[in-house]
Amino acid sequence: MSNASAAEVFAGGGEVGHDLAAVEWESTPLGAPGQWPQSLRTAVSILLSSRFPMWMAWGPELTFFCNAAYRRDTLGRKYPWALGRPASEVWAEIWDDIGPRIETVLSTGQATWDEALLLFVERSGYPEESYHTFSYSPLRDDDGDLVGMLCVVSEVTERVIGERRMATLRDLGSDPSAIRTEQQMLTFAAAQLDRNRQDLPFTLIYLFTEGGVELAAATGAEQEEREWPTAAVTRGETQQIGQALLVPLLQQGGSPYGFMVAGLNEFRALDDGYRGFIELAAGHVAAGIASARSYEAQQRRAEELAELDRAKTAFFSNISHEFRTPLTLIMGPVEDLLDRGPDGQTRAELDVIQRNALRLGKLVNTLLDFSRIEAGRMQARYEPADLATATAELASVFQSAVERAGLTYKVDCPPLAQPVFLDRGMWEKIVLNLLSNALKFTFTGGISVTVRAEGDAAVVTVADTGAGVPEAEIPRLFERFHRIDNTQSRSNEGSGIGLALVKELVELHGGTITADSTLGEGTTFTIRLRFGAEHLPPDAIVPVGKAADWKAGAGPYVQEALRWLPGDENGDENGGENAVRTAPTKARLLVADDNADMRDYLTRLLRSAGHAVEAVGDGQAALEAARVHNPDLIVSDVMMPRLDGLQLVAALRADPRTAGTPVLLLSARAGQEASIEGLEAGADDYLVKPFSSAELLARVRANVELARLRNHHARWRTALIDSLQEAFFVCDEDGAVIEINSTFTDILGYGPEGLPYPPVHPWWPDQESDPDGYQQVAAAFALLVDKTHGSYTIPVSHRDGHVLWVAASFNQVRDPDSGRRVIVGTFRDVTAEHYAVQRESALAALSVRLTEADSLPGALSSVLRDLRDLWQATQVYAAVFTGDSTPAVTTTDGGPRWDELPGHQRQILASVRDEALLTPVAERTGGAGISLEHPNGTMALWVQLAENRPFTEQDQTLLALLAGRLGQGLHRIHQIDQQRETALALQRAILGPAQLPAGFAVRYSPATRPLKVGGDWYDTVALPDERIGIVVGDCVGHGLQAATVMGQLRSACRALLLQNTDPAQTLTALDRFAVQLPGAMCATVFCGVLDPVTGDLAYASAGHPPAVVTHPDGTLDLLDQGRSRPLGVHNPSGRPEAHYTVPSRATLLLYTDGLVERRRLPLTDGIGRVAVTVQQGRGASIEDLATEVMESMTPDGGYDDDVALLLYRQPGPLELDFPAESTRLAPVRSALRGWLARAGIDPTTAQNVLVAAGEACANAIEHGHRHGPAGRIRLIATATADYLRLTVTDSGRWKTPRPAENPHRGRGLTLMRALMTEVTVTTGAAGTVVGLQARIPQ
Amino acid sequence: MSTELTFATVQDPDGATVLSAAGEIDMSNAAEFSAALDGALAEAGDAPVVVDLTKVDYIDSAGLAVVFPHIDRVRLVASEVLAPVLTVVGLDDVMTVRA
């Protein structure tokens, strides 16, 4: 024995054994192999026979041995040099790391364990960064002395580096919502890149600028400034330069944004994985830049829209509410005053007032024109017109003003051959605005107006020699509200809106307007209008109008212009009639008399006394007039049609607003009774006709003064209420509105003349077209009538039809006079706030949707549903036009495909797509659309509204904002989708054994999406002697952190199992590992070692739920022995091990608690349920059974914990692959016979199967031979609880059996059919498959 | 190499010629079986031949095809293991089953 040769010692070592035998052992301290102790030989033999990487060191110099797996994985170029050398020499470069460990092993006899230790090994010609998980165990010689050590090592370099790179990509792809700008994004990306200095020692991110490149971010080690060649990256190609890789930052559909220079790890080769990682990282950076730039662009656009909207809203609401009403109230009285023919000074002052009021009115009207144009409500009427005459007439209006300014005025308008289609009112505004503008800015020289024909168009120019405009300002000349500062002009007044309106009006005519200007020399405006009507909408063309007066609206323009000029004393255009000079007005009187002569007399008489008089013809008219402007005194006849004087008095007294108005009754009826009757009715005084004028005036004066004294308080109250900024109203007990103030009228358009307003009030929204709004108002009204106080916000309908929102609050009070309950309330217009809130909340909801969604289609359909709810739309369509195929349609209800949509709907969507991006299109047909950028192309969005429902300007703004945000969100989701795919691919690489042994089926379901790994795991490990290690474990928690712990526990358990092949010892060793690994404590593990030949299973469980075995007859066994506590928890009695023999055709089920654990139910309940599922499925194939178990155990709403499942059926399938030769039949039968015995099949059934399978094989051999010697046959046998299934597959075609021709041939098939429960023969192009199935008698 | 199969031809006490086979018969060695049966038939002259298959663990259709042409002169003896196959192909009337 002791004299074995070197060849014998290293037998079975393959090539490594051969090379070991070639070592000159005599020159090592170990001496000739023949003399080696038995312990060394055994160690070498174990080493060489193992397929797991190992090396060992023996003797005083720690002489080095290794096996083939170690050579392949770790030793590299050091082979075969290393064999027989001192270990310290072989691993000189890492001896500092490993020497002390080996020393510890040899001095203490304790094994070491290292997880993923970084070692720089020189096996590929350079120091290479590598990671190893290994254990050093002591080796003893025959006398039991420590003389060496064995190292079992698993190289985990790929995993460690893979995880590290994955972490970088994950961090890069994380979506910190605070990142908005490109610089923020680059800073963020650089911070992530810098965290992985191993793979990216340094990075430089360059962006292409107009002139060249610019360094935008840098990480890692400082780099000297240098110029990088950009030719390759500009073409989009990656280029390696020394220890750096230049990667383009690619832009979808464009040239690269720039490039990233990535420093390369000098300890790693630049392989495909490394290169791919850098390119992916650069891809993330590029995507980030794309996102940031797109975000910034869209942000700008959205802000501009919002800004414009804000400006308009503010301006228009100011104008309409603050200007129009007072303006009317100025104009009316001024006209009245002028009508009365005042004297020189007064008249001059009144003229000033009137001209300014006109000017204001003109401005308001211009602004209203704008809002009409914007809303598409400008109803143009184009009629064929003589442009030259029209323009000349309008120009003539300014003649005197221009002359008075001392300027020359040239109007050169020769007749044109063809008419031009003009809207009369618009053209007037165009010309007058231009002339007004010219006069305003011109101080010397002159103004000229010309009309010419040029080609197919008429050209009108208005030129001046005025101040001119700086060149830089010309592009903004037609911009709304834009005023050019520091320009000399006749007036600082002006809104900067006239030219913008001119441009809009010219464009409504299908024409163009341009401006040429030189500072200090003058400005020329040129308008081009095409002849004919083809360019105008046909329904807006009307025939030529009657006697054209082209100067209808010129008054305000000229008056305004004249006021700019010095020595203004022009005022006779409005030439007042001769008026009697009157005394200052004392009181406002209302005269009611049906006799016109009497009425005129009274009016004249009272006016002469200085009163303001309004005269009406009957009592009803008097009542209405009194309600509108409550007069100081009413002088009324008693006898009048409709409503007589007494009735009038009664009606006035019944109305709280007029109850205090004094009434002087005039009557032809003399006598005490009549007088008393009148006074009892509530009249203040009574005068019998005929009366002297002096008496009447005295009575009037007395009553007015008396009433003033008496009503001082009431008047103060009225003035106070009218001055309120808020609308004020009083309701009676029934909810009828009986008093309002002027702001009420301003907001709602309903004035005091309509009082009282009984419910349902006319401002309630229409029940038909806006049922929701109607409901809200009805609810608020109920509140108003029932409660003592409260507040509410409701939509109401203005008299002119537009909807606004008001916030109201009210109180119940008791009228001190009548003792009745009344309701006093105020409200204000909150339309702007309401829409702002609606906009903000819609944007917020949209953002939430986009954040929640995890796929593009999911995001889109949930957003569409939100849009539908927002506008109560009947349907919302989104069509993505990808360019090369049919558009992809999404609707709120799943909806049809593109080709199933109605034709008009397709047309609408296509036309929306053609609009400018993010520009809303609203149609009268009840819908609105917008186009935006979808990652796959342009997306057209269409909101289909219910009939009658308008789509307002606010709605359009909101739609534009939402669409902008949606576009950004979709792009971000698209990028996250791509990043997730990348991450998932990397994650899958660290889960599960690549190949399962035969007979196993597994399932895995992580709790945390989108990860595909969690804290649970399963594993199978091929052990020596064909045994199989089986592990199922469960780390605490789930998600990425648990997955990281899981990965390490799994690797450790695998390595330990290979070393120990003993479940209890493996778990004990795993305990020590778990103590050091954060997060590994309390993990549960089932660890078993199965002999698939005998079914013997040794197992141990660290706190893991029991495995379940189902016998073929349905009997259940729970493998609940070998139990101890979870990992890392102290086990005083050690870890026990149990043994079990898996019966033939029994099914073994291993699982983690996520499969069976349910809240509020005992664990045993779940185990019982899964046991029954496996029991019922014992006749199914192992794969089908695995699917069935996962499905049947799924809780409502899916698994909320990680689930790992592993199934095994004894014996595993038999799989044979052999050449189609008859000599192979006997060995095949022998193998099949052995397998049938393992499957526990009775002899008769076994013989039947053997013969049937033999016949199938014999047939296959005949076909195999016919197709040449290369034919092969494949036999697969599987067992379930009660059936055997075999398939025999060959590459030939079967002969049709013809027993009549040769009675002894073709008997094989007959035999098979007779012996088997079912036989199928499937012949295809690739060959023939025979399926055999036999029922196993119980 | 064909499947292992051995033959012995003897006279039984009744004077009948008995061909005893041991091993397995399949298409790889059916020819040997055929030659052995031809030899036994020749030796027996016109008398029937007993083919003793009790030590044969396996026979397939190629082996059975050897027997069919001589069905009139052959008696089979087989174990219980082989009996179902021989019955299926219709040889039960010339077969004796021996445990």
C-alpha cells in the first residue's frame, strides 16, 4: 500500500491529476507520492474527485494542490506552475490576506469562513479584482496532527460586481421628484456615479454646445484637463482611449447631447458586461438630460399659458366690473346735463367729462372685441366694399385734427378695379386706430394714407414721420399690452392694445399687417388684403350694405385725438340744443301723470326750481322707476290707468326699499274725504287741483326736506350697502329676494327693477343642461331657508348666460319694524379662485395618477378616467399616432380599436393631431381636443362632452395645463419602464439555480413589485453520489434589502452544504454566518439532502414550517421532526436531524410561510389547505401541480408576502437518449426496469411497460436505421400517483402496419395497445412520438 | 454486441425435443433464436418441439415472429411474467404456464 506510484495517487484527477503526477515531488518537503501518508492521499483523492473548486496545502511549506474546478475558476495562468509549490509563493500577492487565516486554522484547528472577500489575484496577466467566498478547514495527518488545510472556495466576483453595478443603475434610475433642471439632474447623476468608484474611478460628462463641448459634471479622481476626441461619440459610437471609455449621450432621433468619459477599473477587463454597464449608465444620464430639457421646455410653455391667462383674467374682470357700470352712470347724466344747455364754463367742463368717458368706453369696447375674438364669438360680416372710398372717408375724419396739430395730411386713395370684402365695423377700427396712433407719435412732418392694388391684393399704408420705434421693439409692436417706453408722444395714456387689435382684425380678414420703422424718422404700417372672398368663411359673406357710412364709430377716436392737441376748445360736434339756464339741482323727483300736458308742465315747473325730474305716464311705470332710482319725492296724480295713485302709494309702502319715499298726491277731487283717503293710504301730502305753482314748489320743498330729515338714516343705510364691494341681498321667509345692492346687479346682471325675485331664482343654473349645478344651488337654498346662519359656494348663471361661482354667507335677522324673519346675505364673485382651485386639484390628481401608475397604458387609462370625471364627459379618446401603423386608441371604457371608431371620430382625432402641440381645440359640437407628445409619437386627446355643455376658456387653459403635465408624466413612466426592464434582467441573474434537477418544480412570487426577488428562496445543490441538497428559506422582511440578505444566505448555505452534505451541520454553520450578517437573524431554513435513488431524505429545519408528503394513496405525512429555532437564535441542544424515506410516487412539498399564512387564521389551517391541494393533485404532473398550488392558495388581492415553493416527486423522471441501434435495447430495458422498481410498480405492470416500451424502441430503431446511423432515440418516463407515462421519440416516419401482407410484422403496435391503457402515435416532419400510458393498479 | 441469450437442446423423459432458452430475446438476437429453433426442429424430425421460455425474462414481437411460422409443431412453456404477452399475441393455445 505504501508503495503506490504517483499515477495511482493522482488517479481519477483527469488532466490535473496527470499534471500533479508530473511534479517533481522528490524535491518538495512531501517527498515521493508513493511514500505519502494515507491521510494525504485521501485528502488529495477527495480534492481531485470534487467538482466544486478546492485547493489544499500540506506539510511544512504548505505545498499547493488544487482540482480542475479551481484551476478553471480561479487559478488561471498560474496553472500548472503552481502545483507542488509553497502556497505562500503561489498566492504571494494575496498572502497578506490569506496567510494569517491559514495560520489560524493550523494553530487552532478551527475552520474559517469568509464571505465575498476582495482579493487581487494575478491570474490573467494583471492584478484582477475578484471576490471569493471560502472556508479553510484543517487537515490532519495519520497521527492526528494539524499539517495542512483544505480550502473550499466559490468565486462570487460576477455576483458582487453585478450587484454593485445594479445598485448604481438603480440609484441612477430612481426618480427624485425634486429634480427639475438639467443641472440638478446632472448633479444627482454625478452623485450616484461617484458612489461606485470601483467601476467608475472617474467620470466626466461633457455636453455639446454651439461652439464645442463643455464639461458639465465630473466625479471621482481629479483628471487633468485634456481634449477628448469627439469624432466617434458625435457619430454615436463608443470609443476606448487608454483607461477610459467615451460613451455618447444619445438623443432619441437626434445627434448626441454630449458624451460621458468613464474611467476604467484597472483591475477589471473591459468585457461585454462592463461595457454594457457603462453604456447603460450613460443611457440613464442621457435619458435624464432628455427628461430635464423636455421638462424645462414644457414648464416654460405651461407658465406662459398660465401667465397670459392670469393677465387676461385680471384685466378683463377689472375692466368689466370697475369701469363699465360707472362709465354708464357718468355718460348718462353728462348727456342729460349737456341736453339742458349749460353755460360756457359748465359746458366746457362737461365736455371734458364726456370726452374722457368716451375714451374709456372705447378702451373697454376694444378689450371686449379682444375677448370676443379669443372666444371665437366675433361675428364678422364681410361685404364687398370700395376699399379706396371707405378708407378715404375714414381718413377724412382726422383731417381737422391733423391740421390743427400742424402736420401735413396726404390721403391718396384712387379707386380700385375690384371690391375688397370688409367687415364695416372692423375696418373702421383698423384705420382709426392706425391714424390715432400716427397722430399720437408725430410732432413734425406729416401723415399719409395710400391705397393701391398690387397683384391679387389691395395694399393700404398709413405712414408718419413721427418718433419711430427702435428696431428691437418692432417684433413686439403688435404684442398685446406691450408699450414702448421712453418714446415721445402726445399722451402717456394708452393701454398698448390698439395695434394688437388691429393685427387681430386684419387677420380676421385673411390679411397681413407689417410695420417698418426707423427711430426718429417715422413708421409705416402696410396692410395687404386679398381681393375676392375665397379666403373668407363663406357663411360670413353678406351682400353689399345700404348707404355706407364709414364714419359711424369715429367720434371717440377723433375726440380723444383732439384732446391731445393744444388749445382744445372743440366741443360743438355734439352741438347741444339751446338750454335754459337752471338753478342748481335740489332734489330728484319722479312725476307720474297720464296727461301729457300736465306732465310737461310739472316737469318744466319743477326743473325750473332746480330739481332733477323724471316723468312717467302711469302708476305702474312710476313704481318701476322708483324701484330703480329711488327718488327724493314722487309727485303723482291720483287718477291714472294701470295703477292709480292710491294703489301706487300702497305698493310703495309695501316695498321696504320705497316704504320711506315721500309721495305728494295731486287730485282733482276736492273735499275732506278724498284728502283723508289719500293720507290714510300712506301719502305724505295731498294737493288739490288747480294749485298755484308757488304752492306746489313750497309743498315739494317742504316734503323733500322733511323726508331728508326723516330718511337720513335710511339713506345712509342705502348708501352704505351700495358702497359694499360685496353683493348684498335680503330675502323674506319664503326665500324671495326683496332687496339687493348695485354690486349684486354687477355680478349677476339682475337689477332692482325685477324685485322681488321669488324662488326658483332666475340665476339658478339650468336644470336640463347643468343638473349638478342646479342640485348644488338647491341644496344651498335649503340651507339658506332653514338655518340661522351659514355659508356656501355655488355656481350661478349671469343674466347674459355665462356661469360664475359665488361664495355667499348669510344670517337670519328679525325686521324690527314688521317683526318678520328676514335673511340678510352677502356674496362675492370667486370664479377666478374657483377655477384656480379646480386647476390645482386637477393637476394634483393627475400627478398622483402618474406617480401611482407602473405602465404607460395603465397611466393613460386612469388619467383618461380622471379627465372624464373632471368634465363629466361622455367619453375621452386618446389616439397615439406612431407614424407607421394604425394609431393606438385608448378610451375611458376599454373601448374600440382605431378601425372600429366611427369615421367622424377618426377625423376629429386626426385633425387634433395636426394642431400645434398643447394648443386646445374646442368645438361647438360638444367636445375639445389637444395634441401632446407621447413617448411613441404624437397623441391626440379628445374630450367628448354631453350635449349643451360648453367648454369655456378656463376649461381650455386647464386642458392645456393637464395635457402638458400628462406628456411629461408619460415620458417619465416610459423611462422608468425601460430602467425597470434593465434592473429586472440583472435581478433574475441572482435568483435560483440555473437548472433544476429532474423531478423538481418550483415557483417564486415576490411580495414587492417590481422586484422579482424577495427575502424567500429555494435552491437545489448537486452533491457527490448523485445526491441532491434541497434548501427553502425565508429571510425576515421583503423587498430589496431582504433580497440582498437572501442572496448571501443562499450562497453560504450552498457552499456549506457542499462541504458538509449534512443538513444539521450545514444549519449549525449557517448560524455562525447569520450572526455576522445584518438582517439574517431569525431567517427560517429547511435544509435536506435527498438520495433520489432510494428516496432517503435527511433533513433539518431551522424554524421553518414542515414539509408535506402525499403518498400515492392520498395519505399525508408532515415532516415535522428535526426542528430547531430560526437562524442565529441560540439552540441549547444543537440542531437535530431527522430521516425520512419518500415513498415511491409520493409528492414532497416545501414552501415558505407566505404560501400558507393568513391573517387571523392559524398557520396549521393554511398547511392543511395546501396539503389537501397537493393530495388532490397527486395525479397531475409536477409542473401542473405547482401552478395549481400557487393559484388555489392565492389570497384575495394577491400574495402580500414573498412565496417560494418547491415540489419533488419520487422518483424523478427517467430520461434516456441513445443511438438507434438494436444492441442498446437491453441496457435501456435494464435502466427502465430499475426506474420502475424505484417507482414501486408491481411486476406484471412493469413487464407490460417493458414490452410496450421495447416495441416502441424497436420500431424507432427500424426508422432510425433507415435514416442513417446518426438517428437517436429519446425515452422519457414519468410517474404520478396512479399513472405511468412514457414517450419514445425518434426522427423517422413509421411504416403503416399492413398485417395482411406480412402477418408477423406490425405486431408491435398491437402489443403496445393490448398492454397499455392508452397509446398514441404522432408522426410529424421531425419524427415520430409514441406516447404510452399505463394505469397503476392500487 | 447483442443481448445475452443462451440455448440448450435436450430430450425430455417423454422423448420430446426441448429447446431451453435463457436470457432476453429482442430484435438484436432474434436471428440466433431462429437458428436455434430451426436446429431443434431439424433434430426432432417430424415430432413437435417444446420451447422452454421459463428462463426468458423478456421477449418482444421480433422474438415472437420466430415462433409463428412453426406454430403447428411448437409447444411453449413460459413463466407468469411472459404469459400476458404470449396471450395477447394469441399463442395461449400452444402455451403452458409454469411457475
